[in-house]
Amino acid sequence: MQKEEAFYIGYITKTKGLKGEVQLYFEFEDYEALDLDVVFADMNGKMVPFFVASHKLYPNQTGLFYFDDLDHIDKAQALVKKKIYMPLNKMPERDEDDFTYDDLKGFQVTDETHGELGEIIAINEYPQQFVATVLYKEKEILFPLNEDMIIEIDEDEKTLLVDLPEGLLGLILIRKKANNGTVCVVLLK
């Protein structure tokens, strides 16, 4: 299977115990609806299948998994931090009326005060809220997606009208790579 034939569901965060059990953190919103009989791990660009022997899901977007032929912590350690996928034909059906913040990716954003801001290039989910990333005047800006700021969503035209707080556009996101490979985020006015 190729990565284009799959959808991303999450990543392995750690091993648990000595018998090869791993914890999977789900970034796929409706993870409880997934048919988790086989998953694929991205192992250096190759999609490697892992057959689920047993699993237990938790409400905090995690699950504990045992995979066939993965019966020791040393074997399971190779999966830590690996992205996990499932075949596209296993994606749960969505209701036509279901619309999530993730669906806003690609929408054109207009602010009531500042006019057109640009296209939403990413939606990030944080513990308290969803945050949109827009390329505005060749700089990335981030703003929270919540009912207080969103005035109108036009699904047909793929536009989003917002009323951002005063001064938010004065914050510019700059990413710098540090010597040790970590990313530092600096906010400037």
C-alpha cells in the first residue's frame, strides 16, 4: 500500500510493559468509529502493516494495542514516534451535514476590519481550541477558531468571515531553527 491510498489516524507515543504493548495517540477525530483490525506504520517511507491482536480505546484520544508478532518491548520500541495510517476504504462515512473546523482548510479568510487575509493553510488542534494558520503578507498568522470570532462560513464559496480582536494581526509568527534542531517560536509586534 502507498501513503496516497491511506489516511492518517495518529502516532505511537510509547511502549507499555514488556510484552510489546504500545500506546497510540489518535489525531483522527472519530477514532472510535474506526475498524482497527489492521493499521499501517510509516517505517522510513514504507507502509508496513500491523495486524491488531487486541486493543482498548480511551476517551483521551489514546488506545493501547497489541499487534500480532510483536511480543516484546524491544520489537515494539521500533514503532515509537511512527505515524499510523489506515486504508482509505476503511474511512468511516461522514454525514453530509457534519462540518468540522478541519473542513476549513483551503478556505479564504476575510476580516471585517482588515479585509482579505488569505487562505487557511493549516488547522491545528490544541487542548482548548482549534487554531487556523493563514499566510498573510508572506507571514504566518495564527488565530483561534471559535464562535466569538467567526461571523459567517460559506461552504459553497469556501470563504470564512471573521472579526479578529484588535492587535492580533500585529503578532507575526517567526520560526527559527535552533542548533539542536528544535523549533523556537517568537512572537513580534
